[in-house]
Amino acid sequence: MDQLNYKEQQEFQKIVEQKQMNDFMRLYTNLVDRCFNDCVNDFTSNKLTSREQSCLNKCAEKFLKHSERVGLVFQEQNQLLMNQMRGTQ
């Protein structure tokens, strides 16, 4: 990144931020889709039942914890790869 001039660094940063936003939106969309399909099944009311609300809360919490864990494992694997590339395993 040091080889890039200021303008290139700014453009690179913008691309990274856009990718992060896309990743976040994909995660959010998957969470909503998955939890809605798993938990909401009564369309006779415009409000969630207590069972549906509880299911949604548990589903969202589980989904986010899973995503966080996957991210941590990815970071760990990335760090190992970087160390191997440097020869400092």
C-alpha cells in the first residue's frame, strides 16, 4: 500500500469500504431471509407471536455468533498463511 500515491490510496480505500458494505448487506439479507423463513409462519396477524419473536431473537443471535466465529477462523487462517509466506511459521 505504501507504493500507492495518495489518490490511489483513497481509491483503494473507497473500494474496500464498498466491499465491506456489500458484505454487510449480504450478511444482513441472509440473516433476515433465513430467520424469517425459519420462524415466521402465522400470517393471520400483523404482529409477531411471542413464539415467533423468541425464535427470531435466537435465530439472529445464533446466525451472528456463527458469522463472527467464521470471521475469526478466517483471520487466523489468513495470519497463518501470511506467516508461512514470510517463512516465520
